[in-house]
Amino acid sequence: MKNIFIILIFPFILFGETLKIEDVLTEKNKIKSTLSVSYSNIHRKNNKIIPITYQTTNGDFVSIPTYMGISNTNQDFINYGINVRYGINKDLEVFSNLNLFTSNTRSSDSSFTNDSSSGFNNLSFGLNYQIKQEDETPSIIIGANTNLIERTIFMNGSKDSSFKSFSLFATSYSSVDPIIFLLDTRYRVNLKKENNSQTIENGDIITFSPSIIFVVNPYISLNWGIDYNFKNKDKMNGMTVSNSESSIGYRFGVNYELNSKKYLNINISKKDTNDYSSNNVSLALSYEF
């Protein structure tokens, strides 16, 4: 139970027992991998379509395909994620995330349409470093990642770009058996992406995610959390299409230890903004080599 929380603590707020500091990062020369599937049902509230940035189960931010000139849309978005971590030493690990997707968008205005798409979303690389162990005060872990390759959907086609999105994050936790108090903070920088005459610039995002983790028994733990987001303006072709805004999302999850090396997590969350609302369900299976 303890290990699954350690494996996934940085990408998303998960679960575990009272932590031992030597277990926080992937052990030296060890590999940990997580396969995840996240389903989101998204309803666009306004008579416009904006670029949406979605945070996946593995912690990455991915761009959801955007269709212009349509109102009243409902979208099913499924993200398939692969996370691999490798321990450099007791305080440092590197990781990589691969995200694929399928999407179906139903819209109604003067006509009724149905648009489907699927394929590659992004490939990212990052690191986590522990700068303080837990003692009388909480532990502190910092990290960063960037998209090595990121596919963006424009009105005139799609284009792959590199190093156009960066994230900085910090995680702090304090454990009082059987409860863990955890705070995850992230700052996302999105640079302008171009394809011929078309441009998209998603607003930068800052996220604060406090969580409480409760260990029910040696095999099951529960998680409750809140996600506060503040996003700057979104722009398309130099014009603002979405104003700066703040939002609060809610999260609940269950984690189950299948055996000493396999762990299963189910997470449910909800998010409402000025431009859209979404309900999310994620399933993650982790394996330690």
C-alpha cells in the first residue's frame, strides 16, 4: 500500500500509509511503470469553443482537440497514459509520460454534427528531487517537466512542436498514522504554437491541490482532495477567446494493493469553469520492476 502512493505521488494525488523517506523516490537503478485510462465528459457552456488544457492521471497537461464556430457541445475524451520512472539515486528520479487519446464531439446549433478524432497527444520528460525529508516538519519534493513532442490541433490541420510547454511543481506531505496530509502545487507555462497563419496560446495555469489520505487497512486507502486552478487568458490568432478565470474541482479516490508489485487506483473528479464543465473517471494500474 505504501509503495503505490510513492510511485504516483508526483503525477497526481494518490494514496498510501505512513511514509518512509527512503521509499519516496524510485530506488537507484529501479524502474516503476503506470498504465492509466482517463475518461472525461465535457460540456461547453458558452457559444464558442476554446482551447482546453486537461490534466491527466499521470500529471501531464494535454490539449483537447478544439472545433471552432459551434455552440452547445458535448464531448467524450479518453486519455491513455504510460508513465515510466527510473531512480538515479535516493533523492533523484527521472520520468517520462506518453499520452494518446480518442475523442468524440457532438454539437448542435443550426445543424447537428458529430466529430471524432484519435491519435498521439504528447511525450514529456521530467525529474523529481527531494530537498527535505520529513521530520518534525513536512517533507518537500520539487520537480519539472517539458513536452519533448506535443501535437496541437489547428483549424487548418495539426502540427507537432517541441519545448512549447513547461511545468514546475512541488509536493509537501506530513504523515500521522493512519492519515497523510499532502499539498501538491503546479505551475504550467504554455508558449505560442503556430501552424502557417494559425496560432494558439493557452493561458498559463497554477494549481493548488490539498489532499487527505486515510488508510482503511493494509490493502485499501481512501483519498479526498480539492483542486484550485487559476488560468490566464487563452488566445487564438492573437485574439482573446477566454478570459482569466479561477475554478475549484473536487476529487475522490480508492487505492487497492493487488500484490506486492501491482496496485490499482480508481479516481473520480468534477470540475466547473466559466467556459465548460467536466466529469472525470480514471483507472490506473502500477507495476514495480
